[in-house]
Amino acid sequence: MNRDFFKYQAQTTPFASGFEVEKAEGSYIYGKDGKAYLDFVAGVSANTLGHSHPKIVKAITEQAGKYLHVMVYGEYAQEKPVALCQLLAKATPEPLEVTYLVNSGAEAIDGALKLAKRYTGREEIISMVDSYHGNTHGALSVSGNETHKREFRPLLPMVNFIRFNDEAELQKITEKTACVIAETIQGAAGFLVPDFSYYKKLKSRCEEVGALLILDEIQPGFGRTGKLFSFEHFGIVPDILVMGKGMGGGVPVGAFMSSKKIMETLSHSPKLGHITTFGGNPLIAAASFATLTEVLESGLMEQTQKKEQLFRELLVHPKIKNINGMGLMLAVNLENPDYTLSVAKKCMEKGLIVFWQLYRNEYMRLSPPLTISEGEIRKGCQIILECLNEINE
């Protein structure tokens, strides 16, 4: 165990594993213990194309040989950031056309909230119960779990919550509402997928009262559900789209996207309505462009639903109550949080990395890279079943 890790690096829990990484490649992370670990978490949905994908590594290396940071965001035209924004515009439906590149999903959430308030001139924000949008003060304000928020109040005022996937609650969206923000698929709550008709009714209500719809695609975006963004399954387009995590294929990045008409309001009254030093960093943009290009051209998106079905066929066991989610973001319900943690620990001992959901620890997270093979899925699921058989509740 690396004692310096616990001594000098700030911790997020009292029980971090302290697992020491030697290298990572493809679907595997290699520890300094000399063992290979099959990765069913992908950096919590971040490593879209697995670890050290050669096209991403090449893009980073080539850009590093040219230049790194040269100017704050929005001043200089740099090849890779421009190419990334152009490709996003081509790959998404109208009226999404302009992208603001930032450094993380949480910052993108904050920027999107500011944009909605600036464009509408309204103050109320409506979010969803049990939602998770990040840990900056703004993103935390619109996250829907009080346990994670209580010690950090006061947070943003005029944020109200409705129940996810509850059509009766939509009437709480009114002419006072600047925006409604929702994860297209709720992540921390256990990868909850709404009824197919829900988003059409939510979008219709927003249009009726003049509120903007912000969809948080930080986890399901970039092919994880079989579409580039999961809102495409539901037949609607958000007014503001937020992305992050898997966008960079392993590097820190975030972005929010909207129409030119909406986005341009951040450029005046006041000017510099949202600013960032490192947003649109050329090294990060190069990695993101390589990731997006590969997702669009490789056929990986088209394989995700077949891989999902394989997971569902293999993971049948009396201790598995149900499996939530879509594509390669699946949450396996083991009912008991302590039992789920024990299973995750035993899986690690057997060479498989799994995790759990932030709010609902009874759900075991499975979010492998899109590049995961059928053989690797079978291998990992066999380990899970072995652990379920070996560990008593």
C-alpha cells in the first residue's frame, strides 16, 4: 500500500482502496501487484474506448508536439477545438449547433444553468429528485439528494424539485421557470430509464411555458446507450445539451451545446458571461476529437445493445433482483448495500473491477468501455456469478 497516497492526497472517503496502478490498456488495468484486472467500470463511464486507445494516444502525442495552452478560451482559433465543435454540430440534430468547451461535466452544468437564466431572464430552476449533476456549488444545488448537500448549504436559491418520470409533476413547471434540468438516464439513483413518452411530455410543457430543457448526458453520452446521446431514443432534442466524462476518452473535459441564438447571449450584457482559462485546451480537444471520430465511424455504438443483451442473458441469479439501465450502463440490484460492497471486493480479488451507484449502494455498476469484447463480457460475468455463489448475505 502506498502510504504517501493517504498522507498527501486528499481523500473522498475513509475507505479508499489505495489500489496501485502500473499501466492500463484496452479493457484491463494492471496493478503494481503484477496482476491484470478486467475493467467493468471504465473510470466511471469515462474511458469510452478503453484504456490507452492508440488513436487517442496518437492524437495527444501529435498535438503535444505542436503546442499546448496558448490563450484563454474564446480568443484564438485553434485547429482541434474548432474541428471538435464542428463534428459535434454535424453529429447532433438541429437546433444544436454551437458548443462551449469547458473542463468538466460539473462546470458544463454550471455554464448551462447560467445560459438558461441569461436567455430567459427568469430565476427559477427545476430539477429532479435523486438527480446527480456534479459537485461544484451550482451543480450540487440542482442535485436531488439532500444527504450530499446538507453540509454545504446555503446553495443556489430558487431551485425546486419534481419527481423523475412523474407526468403529474410537470404542471409545477410554469412561466416563472427558467429551465428544467434532468439526467436523460438517472445515474446515481441506479441508471433509471424513464417511460418512452415522458420526455416528449416534459419538452412539450417546457415549450408551453417558455422554459428551456437542459439534458445532462455526462454519463450516457458518446455512444454508451447505442446512440451518440441517449435523448435520441426518446424522440426529442434538448434546448441545452451537457456532456463530459466519455467525451474525452480518458482526459478531463466537459461541454454544453445549444443553438447559436441561445448561446450568443453569453457574449454580451455582460460580455464574458462565462469564461474559462483552460476550456477548449488543444490537447484535450485532440483527444476528444479522436474519441468522437472513432465512436462515429467504428460501429461500436451499433454493438452496444447486443452487448447489453449478453449481460442480461448471463447475469441471472437468485441474488440479482433486477438490472436497470440501457446499453453499457447497467445497474445490477443486489438489494443490500453491504452485500454489494462485499461482492465488489471479492470481484476485485478475482481480477474484475466493478463499482456501486452513489446514492443507491445496493446497485452494482457495470459501465465497461464500448470496446469490451464478447469474450471479456463472458469472463467478467462468470466472475460475478462465482462471487454471488461464494458470498452469503
